[in-house]
Amino acid sequence: MLNGTGEEYTDELYEFYSIEKIKKVSKEFQEWEGVPNHQSLINLIVIKDLFVFANFSFNQFVYAIKLSQEETENNEVYILCGKEYKK
């Protein structure tokens, strides 16, 4: 069973997080200092229920999944970059 990439990057520069490392976007970037500025996402309502599960090229792009307490048929996946995001 695979549980992330063990804090290593794949040959294509993707890092997939272990279950223990998955955090809400607001917690993941609470103390972020870098480029792009992912802190600008923290106060967006649409980001509230997103959990970071992977990144590309040392956080150039971040991948997050929308999770909630209620059962849903599908969970949306987002790509985040600075203040930009796309479903």
C-alpha cells in the first residue's frame, strides 16, 4: 500500500503526502514565506474545506481535495498557485 512518496519527489518533481502530513490549506500555509505567495489563499471562502495532499516542483503548484463532514458522491480536486486556483 502506498502512503505518499515518503517526503521525496518523483522524477517529475511531484510529492504526494502521507496521510499524516495532509492538512487544511489554512494550516499548511499559515507560516508560508515563499514564491508563489500561497498565504493569499488562506482567507478565501472556497478554500475553507480544502486539504493539501500533494505539490509540484517544491510547492510551485499545490494540489488539494475538498472534504466535508457530509457524505458526497464526489470530492473536488483543486490546483493552487499563489492567489490563483482552479477546480
